[in-house]
Amino acid sequence: MSEMSKRVLFAGTPDFALPSLQALVDAGYNVVGVLTQPDKEGARKKMTPPPTKVLAEKLGIPVLQFAKVRTEGVEAIRSLAPDVIVTAAYGQIISQEIIDIPPYGVINVHGSLLPKLRGACPIQQAIIDGHEETGITIMRTALKVDSGDMILQHKTRIGEKETAGELFDRMSVMGAFALIEALKKVFDGTAVYQPQVHEDATFCGMMKKENGRIDWSKTVWEIDCHVRGMNPWPSAFTAYQGKTLKIWQVEKLNDLVEAPCGSIVRASAKEGVAVQAKDGQLLVQQLQAEGGRRMSAKEYLAGHTLNVGEVLE
């Protein structure tokens, strides 16, 4: 059987997975199905399909959706007789029974330099933690999350002002190129499976809305990383007079005044908004009031008031 006639089952859900799925098709692989999460209820109770389902249907590839693939999807996956399963941000833990189905195993596209940042949100966490670089790891899936042997890694620098959304887009494309490179090695027998140093592993959990709250007692550097890491979701936020104020972009300042952390130390349409942190001030460049739209701080202050001396919470 030639490399391109190998049967590939692709498992992925969000936008991050799209370049990898498209790359498999463009490379000529026989993608026999796309495994993705169930549709979700969106605005006005309308069911919204995952991005990978939309692309799969456009490409004419059968779609499989299970609430719990480990208990509901085994026989359906087995019936497709995949030579390999490729996963990219699928969003469910698969069982050993599924891992054992394809002769070439399960190959995963992961958005960090393993063993660092195993888990659900490695791209965001790399920015939040202030890493200068991150990358893509192509690995062979094992039962324990993100613990399998590595096939290859590609590194990339994180831009000083890069947001999680921007890095997410870049790394999704990086992941697609790395996947095709790794899959060729897997099929032609040249892949080298490098065990991870498990003692060096770090972890990141599922990102939740409440993770976006800004802790103004941290340093300007930490808060800047937090704001960029939360952009676009779940978004960094604080509270002003009991209402949510989203903070989309900040700039680090060296100024330090005698004021509680979180204090508004400057607020005018001419000068913008500056907030006190542990070791300096942050100039808020973009914000969004509760129920309002995203705008520059100066634009916001042309029609709203933020009182100097009040403390953001």
C-alpha cells in the first residue's frame, strides 16, 4: 500500500485544527472521516457546528460526532479501518481501545514544546507565563495526556506584543506543515520516537471565563502577558463601579506613584487611562464597557468618565 493510499481518520474541533485537515487533503492522503465534538447551542438556541465539521462537509468527508467517544465511538472508528488517527485539538481524551485500532497509532499535533505545557490551552499559557518562545510538537499519543513519544518539534519566537489569537493562527499553520513532515516519516519508517522527560513536564488546565480577571497587584510585565494571553478569549477584565470592563490592550509604563494597585492614576481623552500596578503603571490602549463595543481608551473617554483615584477590582 502506497503512503498516499493510507487511510487517515482526522480528529479535531476548533479553528486550530483546520490547516492540519486541509493539509492532509492537499497532500493527497485518503481522509476517511473527521471526528469532532457535537454541535453546540449558540445564540437564540441555534445549534452551531464545530469549524472542522463545516470544512469536512465542504470537502465531502464523512463526519463523526460523539458526546463521549470512548464509550460511543469505538465501533464506528473500527469500521473505518484507519491506518492512522491524527488528532489536533480534538477536545476529548481517547481510550487505549481506540489508540490500539490503527496500526500506525494515533499522531497528535500539540501547541507547545513538550514536555512543557501539557494540557488544554498551551498557546495561551505560553503567553500568560511570559515565555519567549514556544512551538509545535508532533507526538505519538499515549493514554496519559500529552505524555507520548515525540516525533519532531518546530520552535517559534513569541512577539513582544503578540496576542494569543495571533499566535494561535500562526501555530495552526506551523502545526499543519509539521504534521505532513512527521506523517511521511511515520509511514516510511524513518520516524524516531523520542521519549519525553516526564520530570520536566508542566501543565495547563482548561481556560475558563473567570481566568480573565486582572490581578492589579502583579507587575506590569505579568499583567501585560495576562492581557495578551486572554485575547481574544476569554478576554482580560476588571470591574469599575460594579460593572465589567474588558481590557484588550495595554502598554507598560515605568511610572510609579504612591497609590493602591488598581488605582486609576490618569484618565482623560487627551492622555488616556493609566492604572497602577505593583511596580509601575499600565496605559490602557483598548477597552470595552459592559454592553458596549471595543474601542480605544481615548475614544471611550470622549463619551464616558473614569474617575482618577478609584480602584479597579
